[in-house]
Amino acid sequence: MDWDRIRIFLAVARTGQILGAARQLGLNHATVSRQLTALEDEANTRLVERRTTGCVLTPAGEQLMVAAERAESEFLRVEAGLTGADAGISGTVRVGAPDGLGNYFLASALGRLAAEHPELVIQLVPLPRTFSLSRREADIVITLDRPSSGRLMVRKLTDYSLGVYASEDYLARTGPVRTEADLAGRLLVTQIEDLVYSRALDYQARLAGASTHHYECGSVVAQVEAVRAGIGIGFLHDYAAARDERLVRLLPELAAERSYWLTTHPDTQGVRRVTSVADFITESVRTARAEFMLHSAA
């Protein structure tokens, strides 16, 4: 079978969409559809059921996916063995990260690495969601919870602290906040509960329960920007809040600590571009550890 067609099949299987696979591979929709059909003709069987809601693997498709992923893993292993130790870093590495860390730290840190290596393409995806390494949604994934299952390579990046913040303008307009009781009736900037993707985000529950007046935002960036704009009071990452001296930290008894974990797939353990980016992230975060633990948290 043609490996390019297998590669296209894997993208369709992982994204569940022909259009999604096309975007991931940088191809047009018609090409992906045509190559998938050609692969099915070559195999003389239907591999994918094409529905209006997306693509679903047939039993034959599921069987091929298992074999194709084994072949993909072997390609990665061989690639790692052929890459010389003195070779430059090249190729594409996708990093999936929580939007707080991704936007307020990795965007600039990884930008510096990309600038140093013209042949390296770093795709930073800073979103409030989880990423699957097994489905190749990313080469490196940073999580809020330590992965407890799967065949994964896991390392702890750092602990980080969070606290309750308001802008100077907001406090001047609405009055000081000295105790939790002062939060009653205030507009609290919080997360959207049905979009919470990690149990590590439970630190907002105590703040959210202090007032029934909420402005709910689905990302860390939106929460930070709302608090900076003087909209209300929110639970923010200290390293993000430290960027604006007009933000005031309140109620230290409500502070919290959480951790970041970096995860890669064992199949990419010897792939130089992936290990180089993972090592760079680890070293960058650890060098800046003081930024992540600005305050003592409870």
C-alpha cells in the first residue's frame, strides 16, 4: 500500500473528518477524499463510513489503523536512528498546552527557539482543552493533571500559584475587599463549569460560591483580560497577573497551587526535533520557576 495514502487515512481516522484531515495535512478536501477512495479500492474494502456528521471507521478500517500506527511508530524509530547527533533541528513539532501557560509564557519562549532554528516549525496550540498523543493531536502535551494511564513519557515541569485579583480601578470604584464576606454581591469573573476540562481547575469553586453575580469566561486569557479591564474579581495565575502592576492580589487565604506536567509519546523519544523542544520547554520553565511561584499559596 502507498504510505502517503496510509498517512491520509490516519489523519482522517484521528480527526474523524475529511476536512479536518485536509487542514492537518495541508491538502485540499478533494485530494484527501480522492486518496482515501483510492486506498479503499486498493484494499478492496470500505475503510471509512462517510457521514454528514463525520467519518467512522469500519471494522476493516479499525484493523488497518492498528497496523498503520505500528508502521508509523517504526518510521519514527528509524528516523530517530538516522538523525545525526550534529544535525540541525528541523521539521514540525506541535505543542498542546493550557491557554494560560501557552499564552503567557510559551508563546514568547518557544518563539525564541523558533527564531534560532530556521528549519524548525513549532506549532503552539494554547487552548483550554485536552490533547491526545495517541491520536497525534500534538507531539508534546502539557497538562494540569499528571497522566495516570497510557504508554507515555511524563515529567513534571513546575508548581505554580494562583490568587484572587482585582484591578486598582475596580477597587477604587467599588470599595476594598478585605474578607471573603466583602465578595458578596460583587461581579466575579469565573470559568464556565460545563467547559471545565480538568479537575485541577476546582480552585475557582470557593470564589464562585462567594457571590451569585458571575461573568463566566471559557479561557484563562479571557478571565485575565476581564479582570485587567476592571470588570470584576477573578482567580488568576500569579505569573500572568504579574504582567500588570495595576492588578492587586486579594484574600491570600484563598490562594492555590497547581502543577504543570509535560508528556510525550514513547515513539518520539528518539526524534531529535521533539526531544529538543521538550527539553527547551523544561529548561525554560525551570529557569523561570520564581515567576511561577510568586506568592506563598495555601
